[in-house]
Amino acid sequence: AWSLLGQSNLWLITLSYAAYGYFQYLFFYWMGYYFKDVLGIPAVDARWSQFWIMLAMGAGMAFGGRCTDLLCGWLGTTWGRRAIVIIGMGLGAVFGLIAVNLSSFLNISICLGISMAAAGMCEGVFWTTATDIGGKSRGLSGAFMNTGGNVGGLIAPILTPVMAEHPSIGWSGSIAVACVISGIGGLVWLFI
């Protein structure tokens, strides 16, 4: 089982999942604050928006699972999975960048909902690929990847407000950094 740790694919998928975790956890932990305190949105509206954005992410997971099955049938397993993650994490990044450059709360919420739905499309691909990489050690492979995702998720809520306090970065810049990390995390799949 420990020889699994020598496989580059496991390290690459873990790196990509850490980028995914960074992007996702930023929104889990700071979206309410961003809406209420940065954008000045009333608390009730901010909570409803958060609800719909998280629901969109869940819908994206189901949609991504079905799309993965279709793309793997058309392109083969490797390229089908790559396509889903590159498209999902890439669109998540693009719509996140669009959102922080808008002024209308409705448009921001819609773009963030699309962003999280697109990112959610990747969830199933990560887990099925991690278990495929693991072979007889599927549990270890999945646990290793998940630990990396949680490390990325741990960094985002800590680093984001630190960057946001810097006058030249602010909240828009902090979110843009997460979007860039998401895009790079998707591109890592070109090597898996």
C-alpha cells in the first residue's frame, strides 16, 4: 500500500484537489461575510443567496456525474475525466472572476452560482479517479487525496482575509487568487 505514495498521479490529483478545496472552502467560509460586510447586502438576502449558490453546487455535482459518463463514453476514460475537470474548474474560475467585477447583487449571485455549479461538476471525477489510482489500496488513495483537499480548504479561510486586508488586493483580489488557483488546478489534469 505504501508504494502507492510513489505514484505521481496520486500526488497530481491531490494537488488538483487541494486547489479545488481552496476554491470551494473560500466560498463556504467567506461568502456570507463577503455579501453582508463587503457588499452591504441585507443578512436575509445574503443567506438566501448562499443557499441557492450551494444548491447550485450540488446540482452541478449530479450534472457533472452524468456528463462524465457521457464524455468517457465518447472520449475514453482519461480524456473524458480530464475534460470535465478542466471545464468545471475553468468555468468555476471564469464565473468567479466575472462575479467579483459586477455591481448588481443578483448578477453576482447568479455568476457565483454558476461558478460553484461548474466546480461541483468535478467532485465525482476526483473520487472515481483516486480510487482507480489506488487499485487494491483504494481507501488509502482516497484518503490521501482528501487530506490534500482539506489542506487547500484549510489555507483558503486563513489566507483570504489576510490578503483582503492588503490595500492593493482587497476582497476582489483575494477571490481572483482563488479563481486562478482553481484554473491551475484544472490544468494539472493534463498530466494525470
